[in-house]
Amino acid sequence: MRALTIFFLLFLLVPIFEIYLLIQVGGSIGALPTIALVVLTAVVGSALIRHQGLSTWGRARQGMASGQMPALEMLEGVGLLIAGALLLTPGFFTDTIGFILLVPILRRALITSLLRNAVTIQMRGQAYTRTEESRDPRTYEGEFSRDDNDRLR
């Protein structure tokens, strides 16, 4: 299935599911408590995102100060941005996914899993490219060396 088709289905089905959940919860606890619960999750989620975002930023700065590339922290920041967008979207389903992304262990596990799959896909693509390049008759192998003494003459 193509990525555009998946995104189209998500943008179509998620709001329908959210409306269904809001109607069900509103029928059980009432309209005003449901609205209050949705607003409360947005406020609590925003506070948690701010706290975790500052923590992630601090870890990234420490990594850069020690000469390391803060790749995991950068991806965690992207995860926190997605969590923030989901928590600010009214609804219980998106709030649940947003709160799951706020749990550091689960967020790191998801990032690690996505990276592992991306590396596997990239390695397969490189292996295919290398075999295609090795069949190219215009590819020449050789060595090159430069002698700086030749420039002075």
C-alpha cells in the first residue's frame, strides 16, 4: 500500500473513531465532564511535553559538548513534537497515542525499532546498487597517489 493511501485512510478513519469515542464517553459521563477531560489531557500533556523536551534538549547539549552527535535525542525531539500534536488534538484515541509517546522507554523502543527497520531497508538498497554498479562496464578500478615534491619542481 502506498504512503499517500495510508495517510488518506488515517486522516479519514481517525477522526471518525475519535467522534465515536467522544459520543460514547459523553453518553456515559456527560457532555461537560467529557469536555473537561479532553481539556485536562491537553493541559497535562503540554506540561509533560515541556518538561521532557527541556530534558531531551539538555541531553543533546551534553552530547554535543562531549563531541558526540545527539541523533537519538534529535529523534526523541521529533517523537515529542508528534506527541504534542496528538495531545493537543481533541480526542481520546490521539491522547492515548500521545501519552504513549511521552513514556521515555516506549519512545526509545519505537525509535530504535524504526531505525533498525530503516537500516535494514537501506542496506538492502545499497546491496542492490552495488551489484548493479559492479556490472557497469564504465567502472574502472585503480589507485592514485600524490607526491607533493613534484609540485615544487
